[in-house]
Amino acid sequence: MIANVLDELIAQRDWNSGLAEGTLFATWPQVVGPEIAEHTTPLSLLDGKLLVQCSSTAWATQLTLVSSSLLQQIRSCAPGALVESLELIGPQAPSWKRGHYIVTGK
């Protein structure tokens, strides 16, 4: 009874894709496997583009080489998520624009 009400509410509000995206992020290790999941973190899914941060530029480069098979695997494991492309980025460098040793006016 409650499950039917929830299914109906999800369908009426068109929440299926949002739930699928949340499931993709929550089950990332099962979707891509433990080794890839250890070195990657999904950051966002906007307009069909899945942004994935890698632990190093080497991992980003290697996954870029196999991105078509990785994308196919993601699509098969999370069919409602509507992932059309992948953007694989390396780690973010720290910002040096704040702190004690900043030159003002630059």
C-alpha cells in the first residue's frame, strides 16, 4: 500500500531520474568496481555529463583511454541516470591566493 503511494508520487513528480542519479553516486563502488572506485569520486551529473574526480592525473589519463567502456558500464548499471558523457579530471591543486604570504593587489 505505502509502496504504491510512493511509486505514484515519484512518477507524478518526475523524480525517477533524480533517484537514479542518487543511486549511482551511492553505489559507485558496485558500478565501477572497487579498484576504480578507490581512485575516483563522482562529483556531479549535469545535462548528461558525469564529472568524475580522479586521485591523480595518471588515473584520469588511463580512465580517459577506456572512457567508452566505462560509460557503457555506468549506463548498464544505472539505466535511469541518463549519463551521456564523462568528464574525468585530476585532483584539484590547493589555492595559494589566501594566507599569510599573499601580495595584495595582485
